[in-house]
Amino acid sequence: MTSPNNASPERWSGRIGFILATVGSAVGIGSIWKFPYEVGSNGGGAFVAFYLAGLALIVVPLMLAEFAIGRKGAGDPLTSIAAVARNYGAGGWWVMFGALGVLTGFLILSFYAVIGGWTIGYAFETIALGLPGADAQAVRSRYEAFLASPGAMFGYQFLFLAIAAIVVARGVGHGIEAAAKVLMPLLLVLMLLLAGYAMIEGDVARTMRYLFVPSFEQVSARAALEAVGLGFFSIGVGLGLMITYAAYSDVSISLREVAIASVVADTAISLLAGLAVFPIVFANQLDPASGPGLVFVTLPLAFAKLPLGSIAAIAFFLLLFVAALASAISMLELVVAMLVRRYGWSRRAASGVSAAVCFVAGVPTVLSFNYWADWHPLAAVQGFTTATFFDLLDYLTSNVLLPIEGFALALFAGWAIPARFLREQLRLGERSSAILLVLLRYVAPAGIAMASLGAILIAH
């Protein structure tokens, strides 16, 4: 195979651009709203401890494997996996997992863009109308009215995808990297401002105990599995995102440094999200385990009771939008890179068509919150009796397709290709290479299997 530097016409400008883009890919809405409510639902600090263990033992090894494949293959997931398999004598059938990863990323983006549109809608409505006030019913009524307006949701979904498509159409350096260099610092500034605001106005002492003092007697096996699963799914390893991004990197950039920096940054942002959310929740005697409604119902209610609450709420929804957009850009690039490199499309055409098809694919998700809210496709199946189309799509991608992808990636990198591949691509010593191989061969597959089994048992 030709050198990666000659194989890819587009490049990151350097290590910082690569790191920021990778962090943007990893940090999504889940890091801001799902992490806090998962922590709130599962006992606080001990859950955080299991989450960090899952990152170290499962996520980082899989991310390193994806980076190595992308660096060597110098292409989209299908091209890179096929090239590595061919070069090292593995079966050509492994490429189907690359295709499945692209499909999974596209399906996730189809409903992710809908939720991303919500962040725009809530920001606009808060700017135009202010907060509903300190009355819980008024806050709930606005949320329900928003979901009952498919026309508005379609409009915000379209706007969200259009912004992502414009960025991706501009290319790697002028589009994705340039956006990451704006979005990631903006996200950090907003997060720090909100955390500072929450600590001044909220209950800091209880928050610090809740997040950082483990209480293992309160943690069940279910919570531990959810923590491991959250770490795995929040970063998005297994989709091929990291393969795609690594293909744009220069060989002088250390993949180990980028992987560690990305996971540390994502974890720091998730913890900052907790510091921005829980002081407000505790100070207002609200339920930290109130699920997804924590962001769109509970927090607006809390902000309404605080000085400068409307400004803080606008900043918070802007923060969610920035995080959602950065992650959506990477998922759209996953499809666009395949169309450009494998099928010869122009980047503009690939971006526009992919975003348009994704919009259409997101229509059932929008309708799941209004016209199709009472339609439960698998009502006869235990565990899914009340699941909407959106619920089923979320479950399919998070608990079926992503685990399959991660499991296959671990087997491919750990067993199907020689151990020297990872050592050479990641520039590892013998000891580090041996540890990584053990994690990929045994620990990661076992962890993914247990987390997936736990999710299935929870659903049923």
C-alpha cells in the first residue's frame, strides 16, 4: 500500500486540530445531558468510578485499534478495514463490519439530528419568550407543546443538518477542523461559565459528595454494567469514526497521545456537566434521577428561580447545540468520506445528499413524539410494549448494532491480524503492546458482552 500521506488528499493541519476534531466527535449531547442523569439514576460517585474503569479498559483500547486501522488503511472504514485485512492475510469478509458501522452511524444521526434541532428550538424560544416561569406545569406544558409541533421540529431538524452539511462540505481542514477550533473552545468556555454560575447559586457541597465520593453499597450490578456501557457508547468507538479521522492524520502525530487526550477531555467535559447541573438541581430540591427530562423540563424550572436564569438557560441550550453539532459533523463525515473516497463523489454532493437522506430518515423519529406517539410497533414483545419507533431505533443502535461493531473490532484487532500491526502503527514497546493485546482479546469483548447483556435484561 502507498504511504498514508500520499493516499489522502485531505489532512489535519497538526496534532491540535486532530485532537479537537476527535474530542468534538466524542463529546455529544450524551456527555452533557445523559452523563448527569445516568449518574443521578445510579448512585453518584461509585457509578463514576465504574464509568472511568470502562473508559480505561474498553474505550481506549478500541479507540487505539481504530486509529491504527485508519492510519494504515488511509481511507474510510470500508477501505481501511479491507486494506488492513488484505495486507495481513485476514478474511475479506471483515469489511462488512465497516459497512455496518457506517450504517449504524447514519441511523444514529437520523434521530440525533432531531434532538440536536431541539437544542436550537429551545434556545430560540427562550430568547424570544423567556423561561415559562417557576411553575412546573407551565414548564411541562411548553415541552409538550414543542413536541406536539412536528412542523417546528422538522424546521429545526433541517437547520441543524444544513449547518452540519455546510461544515462537512468545506472539507477536512477548512470545514471540520476549522469548526472544531471554534466549537470546542466555545463549548469549554460555556461549560466553565455555567459550572461557575451553578456553584455560586447552587449546592456545591452536596454535588461534590454526590459525584466524587463513592458509595459502593448503593451500586447494583445493573448500575455497574450501565456505567461501562455509557463509557463505551458515549465515545462512539466501533462506528469507524476514529478510523475515518485517523486517515487524515500525518504519520508524525502520535495516535496514543490523541486517544488519551480525547478521552480525558471528554471525561472532563462530562464531569463539568455534572458540576453545571447538580448544584442547581440540589439547591432547588429537584430529582437528580429525573431522566432525559432533566435537561428540557427540570433545569428550565430551576433556572427560572435563579438570578439571570434566562441568560443561563440560553447559554445552556447553546452549549447543548455546540456539543450536538460537533458530534453530528463526525457522523455525517463518516458517510461522506465513504462516498467521496470509495465512489468518487464530490464532497459537496456527498454532503448535501447524505444530509437530505438523513433528514428523510429522521421523519419517523419526529412523528414518534406526536402523531405516532401511540404507535408501538413491538407492543406484543415483552419489554417493548410501550416503545415508540424512536425508542426502538435508539435501542437497536445503542444496544445491538454498536456492541456488535465494538465486539467485531476487538476480535479483528486482537485476533485476526498479527500483534505486530498495533505495535508498529502505535509505536508501542513490547510491554505496552502485550497489555493492549490482552485488553483487546479478552477484556474489551467480555466488557462489551456483559454491558450488552445487562442492557437487554434491563429492557426485559
